[in-house]
Amino acid sequence: MPPRDPDADISPGQARLNQHYSTDYSSAKTGGKFKVDKAHVQKAIDGLNDAIEELKLIEQEARQLRQLAAPGRDPYSAVAVEKITERALDQAGCHGQANKQYREALENMVRNLDAVKQGYANAEEMNTKLGGKAQ
């Protein structure tokens, strides 16, 4: 972590991190107000949750491919259906596995954003208890 700026009320590293969540970061060094737009955090969480639900639907549809019948009785059709099913499901390097990893990454992002949101709520509560006012 970089050395602390004696004129700042937060470390430079924390200030850079907070800039991603702030709507007013010009006053970080002056000790002025530092507003957080919590609505944007919740919108991001909602959007990620929508994407997670879509990935779950795609997974369900892919699992239905196990019941797919070959269009013909020739051996090539049966092998083609088998290969399509393999690629759509959870084998390593396949579409289903990539979707699963993507969904897990999105779920981690949601957990991280929830933690950020809770951290801001806790800070606002503490500030209110100390005589400040929540934004």
C-alpha cells in the first residue's frame, strides 16, 4: 500500500478504490462530503442477478438435450447427437462448463457488491450514531 497522504482523511489506495463507488470524489483530500450512490450498487446487483437467472435457464435447456433423439437411424446421426450433448453439458472445455464458471463469477461479484453495500450502510449508521448525518 502506498504511504499515507498526511493531508488526506483516507489513504491514497482507499481513495482510488472509493472513486469507483462515489459520485463526488473531489473533496476526498479536503475532508468534505463523500457521497455514495447506493442506487447504482443495487442496480448492478439486480443486473447481475438477472444474468445469473438467464444462465440457469440456459443450463436447464442444455440438460434437456440429453433426451434429444437422433433424427435418423444411421450411426452418424446418433454420434452427432451424442457430440452435441457432450458439448452443451458440463464436460471440461464445453459450453456448459463455461456457463457454470461464468455464473459462479457473477455470484462472487454479487457477494462482493453486497459486502460493499453493507459496508457503506454500516459506515453511515456509525456516522449517524456519532452525530453526523447519513447522505
